[in-house]
Amino acid sequence: MSRRREHVPARPTWRCRACGIAWPCSAAKLRLLGEYRHDRAALTVYLATLQVEAAEQLATLDPGMSPARLADRFLSWVRPRG
């Protein structure tokens, strides 16, 4: 029986361990939205914390990574659609 790989970040590259794209990938977003469905504020705090960690680690790997791009990647999708 094969074990499914979880869609979690591989540090310090911040790419998904399962699919290899920039984390949070679509599968990770869906999982997180499900886990935090009753507390969107806690999800935002959690992702903002990870964004800071990612910014520190990616600064050495990808000096051209813009803070605005990281904010979009980590947080923009969490906001409720109005």
C-alpha cells in the first residue's frame, strides 16, 4: 500500500512536498480552508506567521522575491469573497 504524501511546505524552498509547486498549493489551500472553516482569523494568523518564516528563508535563496508577491501567495486567497 502506498502512502500519500501530504501537501506541506518543504523548507527552505517553500515548495509543496507532494506536488512540487509553490506552497500553499491548491490542495493545501483546500485542506487549510476545511481545517479552519470556523475560524478564518486563526487561519490568517497562521499563514502570516508562515509567510514571515518563508520570507526569511527565501531571502537567501531568491533575493528577488518581493514581499508583496509573498503576501499574495500566502494570504490573498484566505480573504472571504464578498
